[in-house]
Amino acid sequence: MQLLQLPVQLRGIWLCRPVDLLLDATAWRVLGFVVLCGDESRRFLPYAAAELREDEIAVPSALLLLDDIEFYRDRSRSLRTLVGSAVASERREVGELRDLFVAADGSVASLLVGRDGALREVEPDGARIELAPAA
């Protein structure tokens, strides 16, 4: 979730901060960020429109911060919702999702999974999230 610590900026000017990462519901690929703007509104920033840098998420225009966030939420999975869920691979549980590592192209390179106090990386291919039923 290191990506969620970076400010979203336009030519070095702070616009907003990411509060969640939305993933394709069927593939391990990032669709974009849910961002919290200075006016307290939440918007969607498509991953393809952002340039990830060491100290910021750069955007070429504030117009890329989209208002219709529910459209994207309905078609994706929230990283914040997935963290803490069981990860299974090859019909066995491998641990609890703690984080994920994203490649420059937006694909998920690996999952960071915790089990018995230890952390390890798991390949996303063949891995699935087993969400606990809502209470």
C-alpha cells in the first residue's frame, strides 16, 4: 500500500491523495485509484492516466480525476477490502493478504501474504481471495 502514501500532483502542485486502489474483478490488474480531493470529494484516477514516480503520482491534467467513482467501484475490487482476507492457491490457504506489489504496467507482480508471523510473496497466477462472509 506504499502507492497510497504518494500525493497526486499536477506539475508539482498537490491535487489529492489516494485512499484506495481498485483492481479488475477477474484479473490481477490495477484499474485505478480512489482519491480524496481537497474539497473532501472522492474521485477516480485511472491507472493508465497516472505516471508513478518515486515521490508522487503525476497527472497531466486535473480533468483526469473522474466524478463517477461508483461506475468503477461496481466493476472492481477494493484493495482495502481485500487486505486481511485469506489467500488460497492450488486449493489450499497460503495466508492472509497484507499488500501487493504492482508492476509499472498495472499488473499485480506478487501478493504479500502473512502466515504465522512471517511474510512472503506469492505469485498472483492461480491465487484467489476468499472473502469472509459479512457479519
